Amino acid sequence: MSFLKKIIGGNCPNCGKTKLFYDKGNIFLFRLPKMKNTCSECHYNFHRETGFYFGAMYVSYALTVAQMVAVMVIGLLFNISVLNMFIAITIIAFLLFTFNYRISRIIWLNIFYQKE
């Protein structure tokens, strides 16, 4: 299974069969997604060590900055005021925070995947 397929599917980096998250969270209830501890098929440990996912914050930061830049470029192309761009960026960041949380952890785990 390719690197991108594992990331897009959100599956186990070892066998590719089990989803990493069993709960996608809720944006409006401020509930973060819940991640499984191990794969139910191959028993691969998703929590490598304490603090392993601190690095995923940098991936999430990069994703958020890319989304904000995209909104700003679109705003500049359509001559939208700075205040309206700020409001749009804030709304986009709020709506995508659970997505960024999930995808950054998936990317981080796949970057440091070690075959067991």
C-alpha cells in the first residue's frame, strides 16, 4: 500500500486494514477525534512512545498555514477586504481543526513508520 493511500485512507501503516481513528470528533462540541491504541488486525502500536505526537503539531501548523494562505490568495484574487479575509480565515480554521488534527497524526505516524 502506498504512502499516500495510507494517509488518505487513514489506515494502519503496517497492514492498511484498520482505521486509526474510531471517532472523528465534533467541531461544534469541541470534541477531538479519538485514536485507537493498536491495530485490530496486525496489533501494530499506534502510540510509539510518550510525546510521540508532539511533532504532529508542526504538521498541523503547516496544514493550517497552507489553508490560510489559500484563503488569502483567493481573497486577493476577488478583491475581498482584509476584514472579510480575516473572518473567512477564522471560519476555515475553525471548521477544519478536527480534520487537521486527524490528518497530521496520520502523516506523522506514516513518516516514522517502522515495520514490526
